Amino acid sequence: MKVKKTALIVCQNGKEYWVTQKKFWTLVRDGVVIQTGNYPLTGNFRGRDDQLLIMIQHTILNQATPNHTSEVLSARRISRIKK
């Protein structure tokens, strides 16, 4: 089943990323993204924290919160083992 990416995140440099709503709300709760609109669900990265953001396999992570990185890396390890 294909996942619908219906939430738009805009970076400071103008790049746009589409993510799932669940991921969007997780980023909002963690304070990485500020919601700016509802239809479509849109948000902007916070100004100073954008330097701490990295992308691994089209997943945007904040290095200031180590849980993000550890969860994604563990998920990648699990997916590699299954292959």
C-alpha cells in the first residue's frame, strides 16, 4: 500500500518536501516545524534549527533531538536485515 504524502514542508532556502501527516505532526510537536496552513497542510522549518537538519533516505531529521536519528537508523537496519 502506497503512503500518501499530503503535508508540505518548506525550507528556508525554498526547497519543498512532501511528508505524511503523521510525520508532519510529529515534527510540529517536536518544535522543528511551524504550521502555516491547513489546505494543504503546510509548515515552515524554524529559522535557526534548519542548520541542524539532515536528510536520510528522504526523511528529514533534526540532530538536536537524537531520538529522530536513532529511530530512522534502527528502522534502516531492520529493513536491511529483512532483505
